[in-house]
Amino acid sequence: MAEHDTNEPTKNQQADDYRGSVHLPQTTFPMKASLPEREPKTAAFWEEHRIYEKAVAQNAGREKFVLHDGPPYANGHIHNGHILNKVLKDMVVKYMNMSGRQCEFIPGWDCHGLPIELKTEEQLGSKKREMDKVAIRRACRAYAEKFIDIQRNEFKRMGILARWDEPYLTMNYAYEADIVRELAKVVRGGYLKRGKKPVYWCTKDHTALAEAEVEYEDHVSPSIHVAFPLISDLPGGRLPGKKAGLVIWTTTPWTLPANLAICVHPEVTYLAYDLKGRVLVVAQDLLTAFLTEIAPDELAVREVEVGNTSADAVQKPSLSVAALKDPTRILCYFKGSELEGLKYRHVLNGRENPVICGDHVTTDSGTGLVHTAPGHGAEDYDVGRKYGLDVLSPVDAHGRYTDEAGDELKGMSITDANPVIIQKLVDLGVLLSDPKATISHSYPCCWRCKKPVIFRATPQWFISMAHNNLRQRALDEVEKVTWIPQWGHNRIHGMLEARPDWCISRQRAWGVPIPVFYCEKCDEPVIDADIMEKAADLFEKESADAWFAHPAEDFLGEGFKCPKCGHAHFRKESDILDVWFDSGTSFAAVAEREKNLGLPVDLYLEGADQHRGWFHSTLLLALMSHGKSPYKSVLTHGFVVDGQGRKMSKSLGNFVLPEKTLKDMGAEILRLWVASADYRDDIRLSPKILASMGESYRKIRNTFRFALGNLFDFDPKKDAVSEDKMRLVDRWALAKMREAAAKIRRAYESYDFHVVFHTAVDLCAVDLSAVYFDVLKDRLYTAGKNSPERRSAQTALHSILMDLLRLLAPMTSFTAEEAYACLPHKEAESVFLTGMPEGEIREGDAELLNRFEALFAVRSEVQKALEASRREKVIGSSLEAAVTVAAPEAVLKLLEAEKDHLCEFFIVSGVTLAKAPEGQEAASVTVRRAPGAKCPRCWTYSEAIDETHPVCPKCARALNDSFNK
């Protein structure tokens, strides 16, 4: 040993001499990702070489998979919710095409509607007053086109592959025509009705709203109790000569001028209570709650025993409850049905109104008597129809009272009217509660302007949910659809079950007109499907602007007369269609028309808000025109929230701006974020989460780089080794890869993208980088260039790398393409044209994996022992060690079968095997310094090294093989 030590400087010199014989990694795939700089070049490569089109074309004639893109709104830049949605779709499309199915991805945009119109009006300013509707609509179209281009480029930057050159737009002439053709089918089916019904109304934007355009926010409203005096005597001759007051509770005093009835539940018990000489009628179950609010001095607190009241109880538990001080103040009882038909006087206008019955009345809150204004509430309207009540709505589009509200309120906004009405009730002596009382509750607000909305009855066009049993047919169809996750079924089922008729008319300019005409003489609407079809043909040539540019005669034809009165002059409907009708017809305008799509669609994939939006509207329209659902499966994802699960908002400052992430980290990190999250819940996003995605990304990238670096001189056609002739550990790695591939493919098929992510990261970081690559390095670097053992390792590496690149291409698209471009001897133009690995586990894989599980358990014990020896300064690197492994007989047999490769496996210079003593169940390891000298080429220690043998026998063979070849 001493002699060898004196030669150490010579050995160092020799190490330099041997460096050229070591096969160190070589690759153009850099360690530093520099994603913000490289990704745009990759995206440009995809576009220039039309990789998406080639991926779809190579599957022509094969099984189709149809994913229909729900259109985002063409207004503003994309946000993290857009990124979440489009990346999920992109992963589905890429996987389906790579797995051999033809999957066309035709992106779309929703182009009509109020937000674009308002933004356009804002930009036009005073010019708008000089413009007709056609000119305004053209300005709206230009605004939408601008943001379609912006969003399209932003989606491309995210690595989304799609038919970007030919998207579908709801403002395309042909699409606008198809919207009207679908409306004609609705008319032919008898579903379209016109009526004056209460709808959600935005007083700021002056239009009706769809349910999907309403959000619920916390809102503070007045909370008042009002006594309406009965004109009739109480039922059954009870309390003769005494006049009573019917007590209602409301949070909308402004609706009181529209009150036409008070509703009670026929089966609820009501009572007459003497409150300081005034007889008031409330529900029996709500008396205590009512008095707590109005006259708490009428109540006393008493203790009531609860729970264990047995005689041997040490202390009987009790509860403090409110009780009437004087129960004799309850004068009489009666059922709600006995109150039906009684008359009361309206306190504000003196009208005589009836008491009516309705099953919607509850005793959960209030008084059990419901102020009923059919013009301002859906349930009020429904019950009012049964009793023949008018639909009074004395409020205009701006939220101001009309003549019908009376001179005192005429022209006043309903917001300003609340305190005025409350004071009037005080002055009349009918307000029972504190005039300043308020309640904080969830209240419907406009999703655009965020202002509270009102229910307002106006003449509108509706699709009847009752006609032809549409509601039940929709519920039946829901049962045939696969909902992912399953809770989506309950969500849309509940919404369909409770939804009112669909109001499809809007009072704006930018949208598809409703091709209906009105007789100038009798005002009868002309609703004719054939006329609508004729309008659609004209729209397809000129756009829907034709409705405003052409006279009625161009649509009706010469000589058309009113079917009711015979008059020949008509005016056109000014309302446009709800934008949910626009997007809802995409199944017909896009999926049914495109040759690579078709109905029913395999998958709709959108956010959870679409259960009351696009999933909802498209299902109803498809049922009316095609008699069945347009989709087989619906996948729903949650919303993007911050790292603490809070809604992102400007006030909280918890936004993560996509443009900043793209600039600082790259699109690949956002793609990994999408893949890593379980979309079934809300998806958290924060700088910390993105940083963790960066760590996961580096593990994947480093795995690619190691494999590429060691394949620089490998040609699979010439150098590959058949699996049966490969080293056992290489066969194990292939089996491990197949196991992971099978799991990843199952995850793709079931849309469990987070399983794809975690399986891939674990495989790269643990099984490959930390174990297999560690074992391989010596063989790859120091074995003979063309030796069977090195080619065995390279064959396994090439197979693993190709499988990984293909499996991860839908997720880490930029990096998979970049790595594939650096692969020597590649056969395809793009990784997206290489197909998916089979992912089929072979016979014998399970036995091999189990075998190595036992071997890796021993390796783990070896590593622990080596680490302990390092701490004790016995060794430095693991190659300075020789180990003795004492193992039970079963494990010993496995080790002996691999004894020629155990030094490589344990990364030591010597291994001695021994049988463990009886009773020892696990392997034990003893570490000593390896004898001999350090090989200047591979750094292992060998006793065979001397003056005439400067390298270890293993390196001598490698050098000899290289020299001879």
C-alpha cells in the first residue's frame, strides 16, 4: 500500500491521460431550461411545421375522439382560469392523438353580448349618438376580433395545439345563421312563448339576465315587519268586531307598491295575538321569533330540563328558552286554508287585495305570511297565475318607478325609495319593527357590474320548460351522461329540477336578433319558423346585421298579411338572443358540421359554473332539436383560488399574473401546475406553489438530460440489445418503466392528470435518478464503448427516454419537444408524431420487480452503513469501501445470482457475501476500507493495480475492447 501511495502523483497524471477513454455525457440539451426564451421558438416550430395538423392527419380513418371546446368570451386577456381550462383540454387532445385516435381540437370564442357592447360604447364615447345600430355592431365586431387575436396568441404561447387558423366564432356569418336555424327548430317544437314574467334585471345595464349571469354576494338590506289591516273578519266568526292585521316581513320595501296579495300555507297553523291591544296574525311556529324582533318585553326566559332527567342524576341539565309572559294574549288559532279569500287593505295605495294560499310558504323565517308581488318574484308570479292576479311591475328599465306606482313615487329610483317607503309606513302606524333594522344576507348581483339585480316583470321571450315535458326529459338525459366528478350529476340535476322557464331575450344591440315581427295595427307577433329560416339564409350572406339593414318586407315577402287582422305593415323585434343561446347551439353549428367531429360529443370540459351555463343551455337546445344530449361525458374543474383557498381579488392583492409567470418561469411551469392539481376541487395557485412546480420540473428535465447525454453514440438500429440479453438491473428498469407507463396511460384515460404528474415525478426522482442512474454511471462511463454491458444500459436508457418523452409530451410539451429534438437518430419530425408507448406489463415483470425490491432493501442497508462509516471518517467516497453483507438464505440466493455486478449495484469496490446467523431476518452490513490502489480511470480500488497494471482489470478490458475496435 505504501508503495502505491508514493506513486499517487503519477496516478493523477494517469487519470488525465485516461480521461479521453471515459465516455462522459454529451448532449446539446442544456441543464439550464431558460424556458421563457426557448418556449416561443418551440411554439414557432409547431406552427411552421404544422405539427398539430400532421398529428390529426396521421390518425385519419381511425377511431375518433370528439372534444368540443366551450367558447371563452372574446374580451380581455386570458387569466389563470383560462389557462387551467385550455391546458386540461390540450392534454386530452394530445394524448388522444398520440394514442392513435383522431382528435380534432377546434377552439371557439363567444363573441356577442353585453361586456363587449359596453366596452365598445365606452371607446366610442359621444360618437355613439351619431351611429346607427349597424355601425355600433360593426364596432363591437372589431373589438371582439381584436381580443380573439390577443387570446389566440396567448393560448399558443401556452403550448396549446389546435386548429388556430380556423376557429369557430359565434359572430361568424354561418354560425349566426345556425343560431337562427336552431331557434326555428325551437319554434317548430312549440317551445317559444312570449309573456310578461319576472326575470333577473340589471338596472345598470338595462337588460334581462340569465341565471348563469347572476352571482350571489353578501348584501345589507332593510328588514321590516308591516301589518296590513284585514277588511274581512277573522274566519269562523272568531273575535267578532275585532279588526286584525296580517303581518308580513320583507327585505325589499321598494316592492310594496306592487303588492297584490298576501300568501299563507294552507296547512300551517296561524294565530291571532294581542300585542298591546292590537290583534296581529302570524304563524304559530314563528310567534316567539317575531316577538323577539318586535316586542321582546312580551317574552320571559325560563329554564327547561334537557338530556338526562333521571332521578339519580346529580345535576339535571337545563336550557334557557324564551317563553310568553302571558299566553292568554293568544286569542285564537286557525289553519291557513281558513284565511284564503279574506280581504285586506293595501297600506300605501288603499287597494283591496286577497289572502291566497301557496305551498312555497315556509315557517323557516319571517312571519309565515308572504308579501306577494307577481311582477317582482318567480314564486309570486306562479302563485299569482293560479289566482288570476295581474303582473304589476311599476319599475322601468333604469330601476325607477313608473306612473303605476303613484305620483309620490313616480320617477324615483327604487334604492332611494326604500327609506321613503319605510318612513311612510311609520307615519301610517303600520311599521312594527325598528325602521333602521337591517339584515346581511346573500343577494343576487349582476356578474358584470356587480350591482344588486331585481326581479322585474317585462315582456320577454321564453322557452317553456313544461312544454313537451322538456324538464323531465332533460333530467332523464342527465342520467345517461358520465359526470366527472360524480358530484356534477347532482349539481346539474338540482339546477334543472328547480329552473324556471328560460328567458332568451335581451334588450341590447350586439347579438343575434330574434326574427319575429309585430303587426303595426293589432300588435300580434308573427312567430314563423319558415320566416326565421329565410332570415338565417340572409344572415349567412350578410351577417345578422342584415336584420337592421333590411326592411321587414325583405324577410316576410311581398303581400304578407297579419294572420290575425290582415294588416300589411309590420315592425321588427328589437330584442336579441341570450348569449347562452348562442354558445348553446355550438353542438349544431360546430360539432355536427365539422367532418372530424360529430354528435354526440365524447367530452365537454369546462368549469363548475357551466352546470348552470353552457352544459345546461346546450343540453336543453339539443333536446329540443335532436331529442338527446349532445355529450356523452362532462368533466368539470374547480376555480382557481390563492394559496390559502381564498377567491382571488384585487382588494386582497392575491393575484398571480400569468404574464409575470410566463416572463419569469415559463409556460411549462403553469402546465405542470395544471397537471399536478386535482381539478375536482378548487385549484390553489401562489408563488410558493409555482416554486414547487419548478423543483418538480427540474427533476424531469435532469432525467431527460442524463439519458440524452449518455445516448450520444447510440444508434438503436445498430446498437440495441434484445431484452433477454440485457443486464438484470436494466431489465428491472424497463419493467419499472412499463409499470409506470401502464399507470400513466390509465390515468390519462380516466382524466386523472394529477396521477400522471405524481407518477412521472416519482419515477424520475426516485426510481431513475436516485437509483437506476446512480447504478449505471460507472458502466456507461467506463465500460468498453461497444461492450454488451454498456449497450445494454444504453438500450434501456433509450427505451425509457422514448417512453418518458411520449408519456409526458401532453403535460410538459415544450420540454418533451426540446429533448426529442436533441435525440440522436430520431425517426419522426416531432415527439407528437411518435405515438404513445403501449404501457403493457409483460410476463415476468412482477417477479422481476419483487426480486429487485428485496435487492434494493439490501442496497438501502448498505447505504446506511456507508453513511455511518463516512461520519466516522473510515471512508470518504463509497468507492473507498468494501462491504460484507450477511443475509438470510432467500436474500442471499438473490445476491449470489448478481454477485458479479454487486459492486456496481452498491457503488463500492468490493462485496463479500455471507449467510446471516439463524434468526436474523434482515441483511446486515459491515464496512471496511477497500484494499488495493485507486484506479485512475474508474476510481474503484483494486489489488490488481501495480506498476505493470496501471488500471483495474475491468478498465483494462474496456481499454482493450476500445483499442481492438
